[in-house]
Amino acid sequence: MNGVPRRVVVTRDEGLDGPLTSALALRGLEPVPCSVVLAGPAPEPELRERAADSIESSDWLVVASQRAVTTLMTARAGRPLPAGLKTAAVGEKTAGALVAAGAMAPLTAPSAGAVPLVQVLREVDDWPRRRVLVPRAREGGRDLADALRRWGARVDEVVAYCTVARPQAEIVDAWRAARPDAVVVASPSAARALVQALGAESLRRLARVAAMGTTTAMQLVALGVPATVPARSDFEAVAELLLGAFIQEA
């Protein structure tokens, strides 16, 4: 790279000391905030509260995001997860949130995302005999819950939170001010909000579009934006991916 740091838009709603921002800055890249979606409350909070209270009757807890874990645990008012509960997560960061909540050795797939986790889950239990809690975002994918139902599991699918896109004019203004060389897209909802506000061509003109996980990458591709995915779905890995790409271009 030349002496000017490459500017990387951070679409996550995090502060200047956030994990992705810190990982990029540590590698000499210049993180630029441009949050595009914000978390909102569950549309039916009583259903989320009921699911949190009834988790002791579940055999499995399967989660697709850290926010789903933290929202569920907030509803449990600090009570840890039951000791005998089996858990599964779409990536290492989400698995870490489960461990912090009291889970023992959450199941993960070799690569991040809902589709790889579905492939791993298929063979690990006798699903027609199992009750599974799947908390998700209102706009979240249904791959996990749909697969478990196909296998005969009793699935309790609950909307734990929702995501709300920022007004498009605000996204456009923040993007223009950012003058990015690359962007890290953290979720399918962020991908949709970006393309709706900016158009796919604005993202295709960048040196790199990095997606946090295969599900987000698939959403970007469906919207007409090619994306690269780090080997691990964590902030350090995506920062290394972008640094390596910029070094190769130099």
C-alpha cells in the first residue's frame, strides 16, 4: 500500500472502539463509520419473554447472531442457559456469545453461515424427538428453522428483535462523506439497505466488498454485488482479508 491509508466503511452500528473498527485500525486501515441498520425491539415482546422463560423445556437452542443471544439473555434477566441444553451457532463470534451465556461447547460448522450449519446439524441428533428454540431477527433468514422442521423437529421460532434501515438520504450522505475504498457488510439486512440507498453500481466500483459470512455474501450476489468472504466469520479475519487484498494491489 502507499502512504495513504485505505478507507473501509464499517456498516455495523458500533463506536470508535468497536471490534471491527479496532481490527481495521490495528492493521493500518482507516475505518469509516456508516451504519445502515439499527436494532429495534421485538414486535411481540411477550412472545420473546415467553420463549426465554420456557427454554428449560427445549433440547436445542440454535442461533444466527450475537444479538439474538444477547436479546434472549436480557429477557432471561441474567439467568444462565440450562446446563443440559445443546446449542448451535452460525459462527465463532455467535458461539462465543453462547458460551458467555452459559452454554457448553456450542456446535459450529467449519465455515460460517446458516447453510453450512444446516449441513452439520443434519447428522448430530434424532430430530423428530427434539424441541428446538430458534430466536431470530424479524428480517432474518429462515434456513435453520425450515431445515429443522423438514427433519421433524418441533421448532419454536421467535422474533427476538428487528432491524430498521436508516433513512436512505442519511445513508447516501454518510457514504459520500466516507469516500470509501472498501466496505464490510455485516448482515443481509445491511446489504439490502446499502443497495436500496446507493444502487449496486456504487458498491461494484469499490476495490473490495467484504461480507461477514456466506449468508450475507449470497444476499449481496443476489443484489448484483460480488463479495469476498473471510475464512472465518470474525472481525480479525475480515480485516486480514482486506489488508492482504490491498497489499497485493500495491
